[in-house]
Amino acid sequence: MPTTIPTTTSSTRPGSPSAGDAYFETDTKNVIIWDGTAWRGYLNDGVFGWTGSSAYSISFDGTNDYVNLASVVTPTAQQGTISAWVKSSSSSYSPILNISSNTAGHNNYWMGLQFSGASPGKLQFAHSPNAGDFILYTSASTYNDGNWHHVMVTSNGSSYKLFIDGSEDTSAITSGTNPSNVVGGWIGDMVVKNSCNIGAQRRNADGSNGYMTGNIDEVAVWDSDESSNISTIYNSGTPGNLSSLTPEHWYRMGDNNGGSGNTLLDQGSIAINGTLTNSPAYSIDTPPS
């Protein structure tokens, strides 16, 4: 005889669940299970992470709001990929995904995908793995036009590629201090790393913080170079199902929790959930579908 599990909605989830508690969420059509720390969402057809469309993004005000990830993503990876959809009309420095040190005296350790502050409106990958060397890899054009854009950076361990809206920016500019010493470096090369955030660079111990102004959606991280899969990831300009590419981390930015709550679920193969801090807002402003 079939077992019937209780029902709930994304806005009325139990406040004090026990590990293993399961519910059918009538508004999102997900089965949700409390893993002891956060709700995990599973579609009723067995597909994990993909709800058929991108219904939400997260909007950041550029002042102090961000998503704090519970730990650093792919911390030992020597190569990898970061992918995201972004929308901004700001000329300010706007971090998309940032890994850094939040320990006093170690403010020179950071890596991230961002809108540049020094080159307003340009998309940029930055890597400073030690106290003396860093590299900036900056798009040739500006993208702070108030439209949605897909940005992806890859490392194969010895070089980078920057993709904007599905195409490699072969005119991207390299700058920095001794950039040849660190080109191709990735998260595993960072000497100190203990802060990982979406929508912010948090180096609070040294007062070196920065915040995103705009919207971010569909953040994904791999510990492999996914350059060959750019057409699948970009999906002709529409966020698509990344499940077949098994990202280690995949943040749907509200699509798997009905755009509610302060816990941002990681739908990748390694669950590092995030906490919405200082009230970034779920938004129905999303990339084209």
C-alpha cells in the first residue's frame, strides 16, 4: 500500500523539523527532505536540481547584502569553471562569486568573478593566490547595460578562457602584478581561503569588502574545465538544465525553494548551502526563457 507523506507549501514549511522529515510541497511540486541543516528539494519525476525553468534570481543592493556560503567551494581544485547569469547597470565594483581570506593580515588572498570597478562595466576574473602576485583577466567590452548576460571563466591549470553570452572573449586583457606567475591558477592555489560569498567580497577583518549591485542567477561551479560544454551551459541564451554536466555546486537562486526563506540550497553534487545575509531579495526578474 503506498505511503502518503504530509503536504506543505514553500511559505509554510515546518519551523522545527527533524532530520529525515519529508513533505510534498504543493506549490513547487517538489518533495522536500530536511537533511539536518537545510531543506533539500527533489522533483516528483526524480530529477534533482532542475524545475523546468528559471523563475527567480536574487537582487543585490550594492550596500551590504550578500549570500554567505557555509564553506569554500571546490577548495583543492587546480582547475575549474565558474558560470553565472548577471544583470547590472552599475559602474561600481560588483562581485558575483568571490573566495577570499577573512583573517586579519591576509587581505591579499582572493579570487572571483566580478564586474570590475577600475574598468567600469567590464566583466572580470581576478586571482590573487599569495601576497605578491595577482592577475586580472578583463573583458574587452562593457556589460553594465541593464540586460542579462551569461559569464563563464575556465581554467585548465595553465590558462584562462572568458566566455560572454556563449562566445569566448579572445580580446580579454591580462593585467596585474607578475601575472605570468599565477596565470591558470585556481582555488586550490590560494594560500589562505576562508570566506566564500555570492554577491560580495568579504574581507571584513581588513576592511576590504565589496558588494554586488544588480541581479545574479544560476551560479554553477565545477572542479574541471568546462570550455567544451559552453554551448550546453549557455543554452542559446536561456538558462538550462545543468544536471547532465554534474556541477559540484549549483545555486538556482530561489527556484528550488519557491523564492522564499534565508537558506539558499546548493543543487550540485556537493551540498554547500548559503545564507541570505542583510536581506538580498528574491526577484522574478530572470534571464530570457
